[in-house]
Amino acid sequence: MAAKKILLVDDETDMVDIVKLRLEANGYEVITAYDGQEALDKAKTESPDLIILDLMLPKIDGYKVCRLLKFDQKYKSIPIIMFTARVQDEDKKMGEEVGADAYITKPFEPQVLLSKIKELLG
């Protein structure tokens, strides 16, 4: 069976490296993006099975990236996990409003992230 492809979007390279290693160790193929525009481009060209999306990104923030994908018929079925240091209730509410499938806060528990990915990928 082909590995599930995950688009990992974060502007902190250390975070990307840590999460990417963890995901690859669990058998996922990982593509990375470091800003909102790159995230949108790769979501459209790479057809990921799931997107892990930071909120505070250069160029286009994570909320807008999520909204643009979720309101596009072609991409709306891709599960999106908001992955952020923002823990306020209104941030989570905003995540729900733009269509995020899950909301995980940093610092994160690797097992929580992995089980959420498994759950969303079925």
C-alpha cells in the first residue's frame, strides 16, 4: 500500500524537522511548505491525503489557507489539522469556522498528533 501523503506547513524549520521525522518514522510521506502561498500551491499540485497547518504563517495565514481549500470543491475533502501555539477559545472557534477538521496546540504530544492523523485518514 502506498504511503499516505501529508503536507506539513510551518514557518519554524525546527518544528518542521521534528514533526517530519516523527511522521516519516510512522510510514507517512511528508511534503513541506514554509508559508501560506507555498502551502496552497503544494496542496493543489501534490494532492496530499492530509494537511497539518500552522496558523501564523508568512504571506497568507493558516486560517485563510484552510478557508481557500475548504471552500474549493476540488480540495474540500482533504482533512486539515490546525497546528498552532494559539490556545484561545476564539482561535479554535475560528479554526472550526474556516473548516479545520482538528485543532492541535503546540507544544504537542506526538501520540496525540499521530492518533488524530490516523483517525482523519480512516
